[in-house]
Amino acid sequence: MSDERTPSPDQDILAEIQAEVAQDLEEERPPSGGPSYQVVGALVALVVGVGGALLAYGYGLGTLRRPGAGMWPFVVCIAITLMSVGLLVAGRRLEDSERFSRSSLLPAIGLVTFIGLALLMPVIGFEIPALLLCVVWLRFLGGESWRSTAITSVVTVAVFYFLFLYGLRIPLPHLF
């Protein structure tokens, strides 16, 4: 009698399904970009981090007890900058990047709209630019339905409005 166990029919089906899924995922995966794409991605993120930190600093940092409008965006941008530097150092040895394609434009459009929020906020307040940002990100970049976009955008802006202005007492420019 042999010690080898014969796989059950259920195990055979499961293994077959797993193999099919793995093959489908491999076929759908975009072509690899290699280390140069890692470095380019890190440089783009570095520019975003430094540029965002400079914009956030312009809003005023305040103190930890009384944070200004730029405090938390500044902290996030410094984190982005530090991670970008880490990727620049390690990225030359990594192979898991994807080549740029049409879908690579989506984050760039998201970034441009976010910069638009930062530029419009001092002029017309927080509410309208934040609402427009949510609509663009959800409907046009995320492909959500108009109903979902409208509800999520209004609720998101309202939550952030109350969180920043009343919960954290951050002096954002606002209409109401």
C-alpha cells in the first residue's frame, strides 16, 4: 500500500480553477516596465511631495495645539517625499513596475484636480472645490453612477467640513 493520497475530485476542481484564474490574471497584466519605470514613478512622486509640501506650507502650519490649514497636508507631503526617496534608492533593483499606458493618465488627472482644489480653496472656499474634486474623482476617474457620485460627494464634503472646521478647528477658508 502506498503513502501517497489520491486527490479528491473537489481538490482536482479547485486546483484547476486556481490554475485558470492565475493564467487569466497573467494574461491581463500589463507588460513590465522594469527598473526605469520605478525610478520615473519615484521622481514623479518626489515632485508631487515637494510641490505639495511647498503649497501646504503657504497655507500656514500653525502649531500642534492649533494646526493651521497646511499642517496635515504638509505632513502627508513630507511622507510622500520620504517614500519617494526610498523608492529612488530601492527602485533600481525592482522589476515589478508596469509600463505606462492610457490608464496611467488617471492619476495625473487626479493630481491636476487636486492642485486645482488647492488653488481654488483660498479664492472661493473649501466647499465648492472639494465637491468638484469628489465629482471628478468618483464619476470620471472612478466610473461611479451619477447617483452614487452625488450622494458620496455631498456626504464626504459635509463630513470633512465638520471634521476640519469644528472637530479639529482648522481655519479653512469656507463659504458657510
